[in-house]
Amino acid sequence: MAERAVVTGGAGFLGSHLCDALVERGMRVTCVDDFSTGEPANVPPAVDLVHADVREPLRLPPSELVLHFACPASPPAYLASPVGTLETGGFGTHHVLEEARRLGARVVVASTSEVYGDPLEHPQRETYWGNVNPIGPRSVYDEAKRFGEALAFAFRREHGLDVGVVRIFNTYGPRMKSSDGRMLPTFFAQARKNEPLTVHGDGTQTRSLCYVSDLVRGVLAMADSGEAGPVNLGNPEEVTVLEVAKQVIEVTGSDSEIVHVGAMTDDPRRRRPDVTRARELLGWEPQIPLERGLRLMARET
């Protein structure tokens, strides 16, 4: 088992929870982050902090495991820096893979369900190539992740690098910023102020929401395996956005109403992972149902 690990983007939402889990394993952990979207306060005190931008060449400390999670993930963040997001997915992933190669480390690359775009296949299996608008506003994130996957597998084929790719579906939990722009932190922020919850479009579009502790278990299972993937990690429990809004109002005891606003450009109509591969290869599946997860988030945020 690896004794030392690096988490790029370790001060962000997912990255910081991964740092927690690795520390609990007794590992020596280094967080590499430029703090453009992450917060140093998210990182456990036992973790070494390195302030660096993966878009620039970098030197990682000796490690047997690298978890590459550095990338703006919320729509406001990646839309505010479209070129920077593409550079992170391209140059940043290349730099991290080169360092993992130098170190002889296993590297797990965080991809996303967004590689499927607005899917024509449902639920989404890893064999599905996706339906992405390559020039739309969301493409800077979608295509950055698709290119990152291509780089990872190119390094595996050409250099024999020990690579694993996980495609992460909607994940939620503590440490999401209220200004994040994604559905759940927005709903919780609005509900706590008794403001109207803003549902884009008619609200019948679906999402599959995975609580962060389940997601972390899946990432670490991938890290411990020798699998290359890609492997979907997410909760196959599918729910409409409108139903999520109603549940947030219930768990927060809010007096908020629900209002409908304009639909988002290229917003997927349906999103649900097929996690058969995760079950078979990693022995993983989510355990926390949505209602319980929302109550945990309400209590811990």
C-alpha cells in the first residue's frame, strides 16, 4: 500500500475530503493547489501545503500515489476563466502525468460525467462516447476533461504509466461554497435565507447525486486497484431537479418558494451513471440515499 500521496486541487471540495481520508489511512499527504477556487482552511493540519499552479511545470515530492483533482469544477469558476480551464485540463494534466512518470507513481485522474455531454444514451456507460457541443460555453470544462482522459491513456500506452481514470457524477456535501453555482449549494444558500429557490427550466431535467463520503470511497478503491478505467463514480438514484429543490426546503425547514428561471445553455436533460463497472472491478457502490445525504449536508454546512 502506498505510504505517500499527492492531491492536486487538494484545497477544493473533493480534494480536501480526499486529503482527510488519506490522512486517516496514516499516509504522508501533500496538497498542491493555487487556491484560485480552493481554501487553505479546508486542508487538514497534518497535510503539507504546496502553493503551485499545475499549468506551470512543477516538481512533486516523492510519492507512490498521485490524485489529480486540480481544475475549476463549478460553472461560475470555469466560465470566468475559459482559457485557464482548458490550460488546466491540458498543460496541467500533462505536467502531473510527467511527474507521476518520473516518480513511478500510480496516478488517478479525475474526469467527469460532463464528458457525456447532453447524453443520447441513458443511463451512461463508460463505452458511450458522449454528445458534447465542442464550441459551446460549457465546452471549456467538458473538452478539458475529455482531453485529460486522452492524455492519461496516451501516457499509459506510450510510457506504461500506471493510470486510472474516474468519471465523477454530481457530488455534494460539506465544504461546497455557497457561491459555487452548482445546484445544491445554491439551493441550500437560498433556503437558509428563505429566498426563492431558482430552478432552471421546467425542473424535469434529472440528476444523480452522490454524497461525498461515498465518492471518496470510490476514488480510493480506484487508487488501490490496478484498473485503468474509465470508471463511473456516482449514485444511480435519479431524481428531478424540482424534486431536489423540494427536499432541500424540507430538510432545512425553510419557508422558501420555488421559482423557474431560464434554462442553462447545453444543460443535460438526463444524467444517471451505470455503475456496473465500479461494482465489478472495484467492489464499490454508493450507500447513502439522497434524503439522508441532504440531511447530513444540512447539519454539517
